Amino acid sequence: MLKLFLAGALLVAVSVLAANSQVKSTTATTQNALERGVTLAESGHCADALPLLKKALRTLPDKDLEERDAQGRLHCARTHKAPYEARPCLELLGRDFPRDPEVLYAATHAFSDLSLLTSQQLAREAPFSYQVHLLNAEALEIQGKWDEAAAEYRKILELNPLLPGIHARLGRALISRPQPSPETVAQAKKNFEDELEIDPRNASAEYVLGELARNDNDFSAAIRHYTRATNLDTGFAEAYLGLGMSLNSTKRRPC
């Protein structure tokens, strides 16, 4: 009986050792394939590298190799014009290396590629949509081309005059011009008022109307608009500041 027990125990031990050996062998093979894939990616041989990298385990104990793997796939996705394949790499890098400057730099370019690809696809699939005009207007605003941006917003309103947010954007573009004329300011004010007709809960439109009223020393109107803005958005710090300055200008104090 004892011999049978010892034989069984020996068999179990051999099986465990064999299993452990197989796991170690599999891990070593995976790591070797990953290292080869990373080396190929870093040298620009993405066609050969990607099949190896895609088979890589996401939980490798070697953090340096894991980062090189994700960076390699990210590089290949960008250089081979397949930016959507970069998303899982960005998730992994953002999760495991959130403060690494090299990772953040690479992610900046990868997200830029995704943005560019998507905007190009939008322009290709729906060239006459208001969303294309909206993208154009936003890009023009970044460049400080306020007149051109305003023209794009007007095109959107021609397509859909009741689209929420566009009257406010047009008003913002108008008053963002250097030294806008009184007529331009009046147009902007009308657009913010039109915005509130469409979307009465637009706290930003109320705030800008408060600013315009305060600049005209119409503190009663300014207080009214700032108060509405703070009621709509209780965290709107600028609106509270404008309200406080307007109350102070009229020698009033909030209750």
C-alpha cells in the first residue's frame, strides 16, 4: 500500500514539474517572440513585427519590454497609416506608464493622427454637413481668423437655424475680433439672445450677455444675466465674479 502511495505521489510530482516546465517554456517562447517583434518594429520592419507583437501577452512581468512592445505597435500603427490599431496600445501605455514623458509624447502624436483621420473621413463621407463647417470654424478660431469663422457659423445657420450652440459660437466669433465696432457688438448680443431662445439653459450665453451689459454700465441687466448663469451652472466661477462686481458697482450686497 505504501509503495502504491509513493508511486502516486511521485507521478503527481512529475506531472507538476512537467507542467511548470511547459509554462516556463511557453513564457520563454512568448518573450523571445516579443523581443524579436520589438526589435523588428524599432528597426522599421513593421510588416514582420506586427504579427509577433499582436501575439504578445499584456501581463508580461518585464515592464520595460511591455513598454517597448506597446511603443513598437504604436510606431507601426502610425507609420503604416493604421491609427485605429494604436488605441489598445494607448490604453496600455496610459494605464501602466501615465507619467512617462516619452509615452505622453508618443500619445500626443497618435491622438493627433486619429483626429486627422477622422476629420478627413467626415469630410469625405459628409462634405456638405454642418459638422464639416463646424470643424472648419473651430480651426479658423484657433488661427484667430474670426471673420472666416463667423462665415462658417453663418453657413451652419443657413442649414439649420435652430441648431443649439451655433448662435452663441457666432456671437463669440464676432466679439473676439480686435476692437469690434458697436454694430458688431450689437450683432453678437442679438446672437446670444437668439441662442437663449433656442436653448434657455445655456449658461455661457447668459454670462456673455452679462459681460456686455456690464461693459455698457447696465448693471441691472448684468446682474440679471449673471444670476441666471450661476443658477444654471452653480460652479461658474466667472459668472459669480461678474455678479459680485456688478452688485458692488450698484452698492448692493447679496442677501
